[in-house]
Amino acid sequence: MKKKFILKGLGCANCAARMETAICKLDGVREATVNFMTARLIIEEEEGQMPFIVQEAERIIKKIEPDAVMKKA
């Protein structure tokens, strides 16, 4: 399953790359991409773990970019 999100307040491309790398390492994530230009995050999961993945992705985003907010696209 794929889910798309908008990242409000995403400040820099380096932060976007760090977010992408960290989210890709989460258990159950098949693929994650963060596009700085469009401020979009796309997460593709493997095994029905999306609620856990979304929660952890939000935590990662807040840690890297405290002012950023993740919203459903």
C-alpha cells in the first residue's frame, strides 16, 4: 500500500534527504521518497504496518525539522 503526504514547513533539501534515508530504514517500509521541490512524502509499505510507519515517520520528521508538519495528501 502507498500513502502520500504533504510536508508543510520543509526547510531544506538536505533535511529532506535525511528524512528519506531514516524513513527507508523503518521496519515494513518497501520504499520512501521525500521530494523537496514539491514537499511531498510517499511511503510504500510491505506488510500492513502503515499506522506504525506513519507514527515513526512523524517522529523522524519532527526530530530533523521541528517546524515541519506531515499532512495527508
